[in-house]
Amino acid sequence: MPFPTLPAVFEATLAAHGYGEPTSVQAAVLAHNRPEGDLLVSAQTGSGKTVAFGLSIGPTLLAGEERLGRAGTPLALVIAPTRELAQQVARELDWLYAKAGAQVVCCVGGMDARQEARKLQAGCHIIVGTPGRLRDHMERGRADFSGLRAVVLDEADEMLDLGFKDDLEAILDSTPHDRRTLLFSATLAKDIVTLAKRYQREAVRIDTTSRNVPHGDIEYRAIRVAPNELELAVVNVLRFYGTGGALVFCATRESVRHLFGSLRERGFRVVALSGELSQKERTEALQALRDGHARVCVATDVAARGLDLPDLTLVIHAELPHNKAALLHRSGRTGRAGRKGTSVVLVPTTRRKKAEQLLQAAGVSAIWSSPPSAESIRAADRDALLNDPLLNEASNEEEEGLASALLAGSGPEKVALGLIRLYRSRLPEPEDLFEPSSESRGARPDRVRQRPGRGERHLLNISDQSGTKWFRLSVGRNSNADPKWLIPLICRLGHVTKNEIGSIRIFDRETLFEIDPRFADRFMQAVHQHPDDAMRIVPANDPDTAKRAPRRPPPKGGKKGKQKKSAPKGERGPRGVVGPPRQKVGPPPSGRKKIV
């Protein structure tokens, strides 16, 4: 389906950039477009919204002319939630309005405000910026919004989530009442609809999203990973699925720094992107990805919206997103403009239930599997080498002469070996990973390393020493606890070696294990210095706790469960002592009655 009738200046520009037919959101917006009408649009990320609203406001700005007049008071204002998205929108509008003679100024935090002020003073047709910087320019008298004909709010839901409501209202209140207002949002939540009712006039509502249907161009994969091997799993996923660019999402800046350093150490061409970086560093990182100098970007959710990176075929959720919106926005960085992409969710075995709920809420049907093994990655490398297009390219006379010299001097076998080594030297080595079982439950408590069995290496028998130290770990069989990953995890959290770990006993909801008493204090100190909410370790005060099943959690809601009746006087008590039942000594717990 070709684009509908547009001003000639846009038809020529779209043709020059290879736009043969509109996306669904572009077709819907242009079909309902009126030079004086407002639009309330919800569309999936990566659907071509920038071109859609750029074309939509075109007739409003041109007002029947072929080109825009001399730059003066701005005619259009585009507001975006983040610096990267605002800069990307400005670049898109630059080429879209190039033949129309438009001057586009971008105003974002982190850039030189004085330079932006000079550009605004010189005059422009379109301003693109973030809410905070735009309001600052407005209040300082640098930006005059009195002549605006159109205002666009891009990713409006994100701007409200980030707390920009006051800034948006202050800016919109200073614009002419008869302006056009186009509001674009991934979702039309209640606060978005309220904002639209206040600042729009009889807006046409356009919804191009498919409810409970995942992005058709994105394949979702959920990979079960041992909790202590997330970093190694990222390496193998990048090696197995990362044929193009890759974006790896972490939850915190500290996680970004750590994973960035780890991948760079392994030889990946990687950059980092987080809120703690300066604007210059963030711009250079994105440019490295666009130029192909870097292939992997490790980022926080600052990169989850609006970024359009070429050749991005893989998104990895190294840490689970907080909600379904974050999952969809992160994944939406790939599979854009008709290209296929893969979104991989790394699921620690201890958080499988959380991941399943997240995927279900997002309407995503993911393919569950174990992490790619080192053997499968090496097999894929072998196939890629044997089918490399370079082997079938036509050669010139100089190359043929060099090939003959190599064969004559070294022989075909040595030349082939050199090619293999050169090919492998450019690829980081895959990691050997533990493959968690797809089953989540067992039948009986596991007793591990308590007595060495056939084929099992004997460890330090701590149980035979006095002062045995037992500890409790907050994961068990229900979370696929397994000694293969529990031992490295305990070593990492407590700064001990596996020779200092004794018996390990796995129950349904917890695991009990022994630590050499000579290292117990140091172990607990290390645990306290590096807390992990998902992996809580506390002392098991009673050494005999290991012989009992874990206690049931108290009833929810603060209500007391059914009280057991005390044995009558003269009957044998729970410890085999004849006599009256013991009464509770001391004050009762807060909020409960004393039992006698």
C-alpha cells in the first residue's frame, strides 16, 4: 500500500530514503489526518511513529506553501522523555524536512544550554527536547512558544512515569489555545487519557496495538540459568544468538559497570550506557554501535525506549524487568521496521515463577530452554567457518598470486590451520554452564556430601569437629536448588572455597549447609557486606536443625493458627518428662494475648 497523497516535498524525500509503503501506524495517522485536528495515538514501539507525526504536522506547518519561510519563532514543538530519544527524533525530522528548508533545534539536558540558547535566538522552525530543559529555556525567556502551530508528545506514558507531569503542564499552558496537539503513547492509561482531555480538543483516537499479542517480528526465549552463572550465560547467548548487534539490559548502574568490564575482558566489542555517564560518553557509545565499532551495548532501562539502533538483532534481559511494560519496551529495541529479532530472558532457577508471571502478563509465549552449551556454540562456529561467504567470493590476480605463494611455502594443511586459528582468535571462548533441570520439584530431602559415596570426592568432614557451624540458605528444591550451582554460589557470597563447605541438605523451601568453624565468622562477615535479597543466608542457631524439616511460615494476616492442647497433668510430655505442662514465661509477643 503506497503512502497517501502528501506534499511533493515529502514524497521526494521518502522516495530518496527508500520508503515505499507506510507502516500500520503511519497509514492510520495519515488516514485520519486533518490540518487542524488533534490525535491521540497508541502504537507499539519501533512502529515508525516519528515519521508518522512528522508527516502529520507537515501540512499544518507548510500552510499550503512548498517550503517553510525564514526561521523565526518556532512553529512546532516535539517533547520526548529522554535525551537519546529527543536526539534521535531531531535527526529523523532533519532528513524528513530537509527539502522543506526546516531548521530543527534539539534541547536536552546534559548539553551546552548556552549553545542551545544561541540557536533558539537565531530562529528555528521545529524544537525537539526533553521536558526539564524545555521548561528551563521557556522560563528564562530563551524559547518563545507563542507562535506554535503543533505540539507533539512522544512516549507520553514514559514522561508521566518519570515525573514530568508538572513540566508538561507548564509548557502546554504557555502554548496557543488553537494549536494542534498530537499525543503518542505505548499505552492509553488513565493518566494519559486525563492529560489528553485537558489539552486536546475532540481528538481522534487511534489504536494500532494488538492486545495480548506479542510483537510479531520478535522471537522470545526464556533460558533457565543457575543464579551464580548469569554472567556466563550472557556470554554464551551472545555467542550463539548474536549474529548482529546486541543490547544487554541490567537493573542497576553497578550491574552495567560489572558486566561491561567482564565482557570487554573476554574480547567482546562492547560499550556501556547508563544514567551516570556524561552526555558525551553516551553519544560516543551510541555512535560506536551505529558505526559498527561496537557490537554489544550493556545498558540500564535508560535505553529501553525510543532508541533505534541499526542491525540490532538480539536483546538480552540479564536481569528480569520490573514489569511487563519494561519487558516489552526493552524487547522492542529489536524487530523494528520489519526486521526480525530475538529477545532472550535469562531466568534464574530461583525466580522462575516470577518470570512466568511476567511473560504471561505481557502476553508473550516464550520458548523455554537451557543455556547454549559450549559444544553447540563451537559446532555453530564450525558451520559458520565452512560456509563463510568469503570462501566463495571472486578473487583478483594479486590475491591468487599471494595464495599460490602461501601454498607453495607452507602447504595447504598449514594454510588451512592458520585460517582456522585466525577465525577463532576473533571469537571469545564460550563458557561451560550447568544445565538446570526443567523439573521444579522432587520427592524427598537431598542429603549431599554428608558421607562420601562411590565416585564422590571426599571433602572436609566438618560434622565430626566440635563447634560445627550450620547456615540456612533461602532457596530449596522448589527453586531447583542443586549442589552443582549451590557450592559456587556459597563460595562467591561467603568468600570461602569448596573445601571449607561440609554437608549440604536441601529441603523444599530452604537449604542447610555446614561451614568449617575456623572460617565461619569470616564467612558471615562477607555475607553481611554483600547482601543478596534473592539469596539470604542466616545462621542456623540449632545444630540439630539439619535433622528436622524446615519450619512452616506463620499464617498470613497476623492471625494465630490453631493452638495445640497441652498434655494433661501426669501424662508424658513432648520430651518424655512426667509432670504438668510448662507455662510460657515472660511477656507475650506484641499484639497477642498471653497463654497460660
